[in-house]
Amino acid sequence: MASNEIKNFGIIGWPLGHTLSPKMYLAAFKTAGFPNYNYSTFPVQKGRLLLVVDGIKGLDLRGVNVTIPHKTAIMRHLDAVDADARIIGAVNTVVNDGGMLTGYNTDVTGFLASLAEANFMPEDCNAVILGAGGAARAILWGLCKRKAGYITIGARNAEKAQKLAEEFSQYGNIGGHDWNAEEFKEVLQTADILINTTPLGMYPNVDEMPPVSLELLPEGALVYDVIYNPAKTKFLEKAEELGFPTLNGMTMLLLQGKESFRLFTGEIPDIDIMRRVLKQELKVK
Ligand code: NAP
């Protein structure tokens, strides 16, 4: 419901650099009839997290988004953490209900909604994830929730990939490999979806890409890169050249923002406005 009330929101992280969140949320707040909702950037270094959590309460911020390097560290300072965020081990959204701080992970919602938008049904699929960091954990949990048939994690650090696979093995059929190993190449040949969750190819290192042979993928496999800047990474460019359908990280970013907006305000935002802002900022047509 529209309101002239003042409420404050923001994003904490380090380094924050140029974040797309303020423009995206402010446009959505305005359109939803909240002209006095503010959204600020708070660059916060590692050692100051406890002060910041007190600050959220002290300043009565209604909600914050959380990004690198605080997504995991903030959890122990919150009053409650929702089930998805607890399993993933990371919070990207905090809601303040009168001094009670609850953490959520909307990356998983955003990821699954992005698959739905691309008409990709994850149930029973063979999924391959590149990388074993924070984004990989959210995506892995999303695929487990939707009962993917088999999930393979490929990373430069085989031990990390195997450890992550083991940790989530209670939720699905998961394997972890060195992405240069022969058995990983075999897995690629039956993949329905290949998802890059590493920062390889992200601005300004736009000439990089994960060292996997896209040629090995079966026809029609969806090639997904969670990077959104640039909109078309070298990884996606190569996949397109080979005729594969592709998806970049902008839809996931947009749809995790949609879910955070819902948690912040209790309302569904105008997604077209948010998409338009992101496209403008990312210079996408
Ligand atoms: P993270 O926790 O640091 O994990 C990064 C992963 O990539 C790790 O497995 C890391 O391997 C691997 N990696 C990093 N540099 C590498 C390199 N040079 N060669 C090979 N592997 C490398 O980061 P994150 O939070 O998962 O974020 C990863 C990417 O996802 C970023 O580009 C971020 O912007 C994007 N992202 C997008 C969305 C979205 O909504 N679209 C949401 C979240 C994240 P090691 O463990 O061996 O270091």
C-alpha cells in the first residue's frame, strides 16, 4: 500500500564500487508508491561488522542487502536466519522488524525464477556448476530443492568441489571434480545445463573464461553465466557461436532483487521498471 512514510534501506559490502542496487530499488520504491523510501550504499570493511549490525538497529534501517565479504560473517550477528540461508551458509538480505534482524538468501529464489523465465525445468536434469564459492552454494541448493537428477561441481580446486558435493550430498546426487579431469569432460557430454559461477570473464577481465570445452555439450544444453557485467561474457559468446541457448546473470540479479523488495516491503515490485534500470545501467538493449 502506498505511503509517505520515511524508511531507510541500503547495501553493505567491500569494496562496493559501482553497485546497481540503489537505482534499481529506488525506481521500484517510487513506482510502488513509496517516494520517501531511501536506499544508500554503505562500504564496510571486515572488522566493522558488529558495529554495523548495531547501526542497522540504532538507525532503524528497515532492511539491508549484504554482499562480499560479509554474506557469511553477518549470520552470527543476526537474531534469526531463514532455512535457505542457513543451508547455503550466506545471507544477502536482512530485514529489521523493530530491532529483530532476520537474514535471508534471495539468490536462490532469483536463480530458480531465472530458470523459470528461460523455460528451463530443473527437475531430473543433469546440471554442471563451474566454481565452488558463494554463488555456487546458492545455485546448488536451488537445484537440490527442485530435485535435479545429478549435479556436478567442477572447479580449479578439486578438493573444494568434492567437499561442497559431500556437504550437500544429503540433499541430492552430487559429485565434485577438477574441471580439467577426464571424468569431468565426460560429465559435460550429458549436461542439460552448464552454469558458470566463477568471476572469470567479469569486467574488467572480459577476455577470461572458464577452461571448459563447450564443444562437448550436447545439442540444446543451456549455458548460463551468473556474471551480468558484461552482459555477454566470452563464455556466453562462445556458447552462442556453437548454437547453444544462453542466459546471463542479469535475470538472477533482477529476480533476487524482486524477492528482497518483497521481504522489505511486503509487496511485489514492478519488475519491468527494475529490469529497465538494470538494462540502462548495463547498457543492454
Ligand atoms: P566467491 O565466493 O569468491 O566464489 C568464486 C568461485 O570462483 C570460487 O570457487 C573460486 O575458486 C572461483 N574462482 C575465482 N577466481 C578464479 C580464477 N581466476 N580461476 C578459477 N576459478 C576462480 O564468489 P561468488 O560470491 O560465488 O561470486 C562469483 C560470481 O558470481 C561473481 O562474478 C559475482 O558477481 C557473481 N554473482 C552473480 C549473482 C547474480 O545475481 N547474477 C549473484 C551472486 C554472485 P577458489 O575457491 O579456488 O578461489
